[in-house]
Amino acid sequence: MKILIILIILPILVFSQKLKRNTFEYEKLTTENFIECDESIKRELEASFIAIQENNSAEAVKIAKKMYDNNNDCFQVYETYSYSLFRNGKWFEGIEIIENGIQKFGSVPELIKRKSEMSLEMAQLGTGQKNIDGSSVYKANSLKYDEEQFKEENLKSALVDLHYLMTKYKGSEETFYVAKIQQLLKQYDESTVLFKTLTDHEDYKYGAVFNIAENYIAQNKLNDAETELNKLLVNNNKEGMIYDKLAEIYALKNDEDKATKFKNMAIYFDNVPYFSDLEYSEDNFELLKFFGTNENKSDQKIKKLNNIVNQNNPNFTIDVCLLILKLHANHGNGVEEKATEILIQIGKPSIEKVNKLFQLDVSTCTITNLADIMATVKDEDSWELMKQYLPHIANLPMTMIPPNLPEKMIKFDEEKGIKEILFVVKPLLNSKKESDSPMGELGGFGQYVYYSPLKKINLTKLRKIATELNYSDKEFKLLEEKIE
């Protein structure tokens, strides 16, 4: 509350600067000056994008700046340097570079698209937040602009860019984004007209219809909005966001009973895995609440879980256990561990759904539990999923606890597990991260989970597998140091 008061009483000029973004009349710029970089320069620029993917934007800027200073006669250099600066939190420096590129080379679609993406991110995050190296960085009033005007100006800038690309190249993606920006700017009729052009498009039809319904709600055309949402339910009857919008409509119609019902359905389908056979019902909604809230003690939950097992309905038991793991509302109280233990006991019949949950956006702790089941059942599809996930641990943001997947892969198959781990860590051993930010030094802090399980492995066996992967003596020494 004190912060709000301070903001109000300080001189208004400090906090109400207006952002003014440059715009281009793209139709009047040249479309014949798209000078591309040669392949050797493109390969060097690719190193910047790799550094960005590795959450090392400072290194990306260093690489791209060198190219910009020495080889700025092709547009990809401007795009790469601009984007590297932007990802490093230097928003306006990045915008300036890409605008210089447009002035120099003309209406290059790659530059215009990248500029629009940067503008949209600025509009989304506002003045007090940036996304740097995979983490959200907050700084109150870091940009001295009026928040709403800042967001609106960036939306308008992106609209100019994307409207040109939509008109010039007839792209469906650009059409969708233009319509969405128009919606955010409260240009509802124009937005609806564009969304309607996408209702037969395989990739955008559902999103288009949903957004048309949102436009109708904003215009208080509630019956029209309901009609659109009911169309969506025909093929998307497990999408929580649709029920949430229907709840909103009925709340506006003052029909509290239907509003409550649809809100409950929204909560249910947002939390129950899409592949679950648990249909929505009042009983199943109560089951979700029982395991998903703190109203019940852990011993009560474990007792209920045991009762479910005793009903001798394996498919129902599997669905309930996976629901518990997806919810991640019982971490550290023994309930998730119990659900994992039950799924391990069920074994093979559970693995198809375990694999599906592994592929969803679940917590890293849930990934560890699922990997424990997978390591015990030893299904080959599970192995491929674990193998695909393994490299991502290296670049997890510092705010996330890394999953103990490497240990589970060794449990699955010791030799194959070691080999996959050594394959992933080989380039990491040679990587030297540099950052201007103290936070950047913590990048890759979760990589210890690669090395911890290797402590239990016979050194001779480890060296044999490393040799098969062409480890040098230096690399193996670095590996030994990490393991110690």
C-alpha cells in the first residue's frame, strides 16, 4: 500500500512519460534490397542464437556485435544483433538496431516480423518486467512510462508491422495476430471480420472461433458469444477455457447456478489430464477437490487412495494417481509418493498414460516421479521420451528444481543411461558461460543432476563409455572433477 501512495504523490512528470515508437510506411520502402548474408556469416550468426537458447544472452550479444561491427552489409546481422540485445534486456537498443536495418535494407519481412515480436513482448510484459536468460526479472518502474500507454503504443507498433505482412504475403499467422491485436485495442468489429476469415483454417479455426466469442462478450452480445462457444464444444469438450467463458457469460446474465456449474467444469478440465477416462460429474469434481486442496490431511488422502486401490478397478486407480501427480498439490506430504508407488505396482497397464502425462507441462518433481515409474516398467517408448527430455535439464531456469531424470535413466538401463548422460554433458564440459550479470553466473546450476548418479559408477566402466563417445583426456578429467 505504501508503494502505491508513493507513486501517487510523486511529481506526475516522473512517471507519465509517453512512449513514441517509430513506424514505417513499408509500401514506400524498397523491396529489392534484401541483401542476404553468405553462408559463412550465417553460420557465425547461428552461434548467437545457440547462446540465447542456452540462456547466455551476454555471449550472444558479444558474438553478434563483433559481426555487426565487421560485416553489417546483410540484413541477418541486424536481426541477430538486435534480437541478442533484446534478449539481454536491452530493449530499446535492440529496437534501434532493427529499425536501422529496415532503413538500410527496406521492407525485409524477417526484420519486420522480428520487430513485431519484440513489440508484442514489450506490450505483454509492460514497464517493470523483462525476460532475461529464461527468468523473469522484475524492477519497479525500471522504465519511466505510463504503463497502459506503453503497452498500447507497442501494440500499435506491432499492428503496423503485422498488417503490412498480412496484406503483402497473405499469411494466416499474421492475420490471426492482427485480429488479436485489434481485439486488445478494442477494435472488436474489425477483429471479428478478420477472425471469421480463419474459421475454416485447420490450424486456426478453434482459436478464431474462441476469439470471436471473446469479442462478442466484450460487446455484450452474449447469446452470439454462447453460440460460438457451443460450436467449439462439439470437438473440444475437455477444454477448460471454453467452460470458463460460458461461466463468464452466465455470470453476466445473472444466472448464478449455470455460472457455478460451468466454472466447476472449467476447474475440472483444467486439472484432469486430457487423456483421462474420468468424466466430469459432481462426484469426480469432489474427488478433484479432495486431493487438490488442503482441506484434507495427508493421512486422510492416503487412506482414500488405499480405498480406491481396494475397489479393484485398475483403470480408475491409474487415472486418480495420475491426477494427483499432475496436480502437484501434495508435494512432501507422502501422497504423491504413494500414487507413484501404486503406479509402479500396477506396472505395464499404467505406462501408456504415464508416458502421456510425461509429455505435458508438468512440474519437474512430477517428471521425477513419472521417470521412476518408467524406469521400473522399462517400456521402450518411455525410454525415448526420457532421452528427449534429458538435454533440457541443462537450460532450466534457476527458479526450477531440476528433475532427477539421469538417475532414473541409469535405473532403467545402466549402460544406456550412462551413455546418454555422457553424450549430453560432453559439450557442457567445454562450455564457458560469460555474463555481465551476477545472476548469469548461476546459469546451468541444475546440471549437478547429470553428475550425481555417476558417483556410484565404476570409474573403469565410465572411462570405457566415455572413450566410445570420443572423450579426450582433458574432457574426462573435467568429468571426474564434476563427479567429485
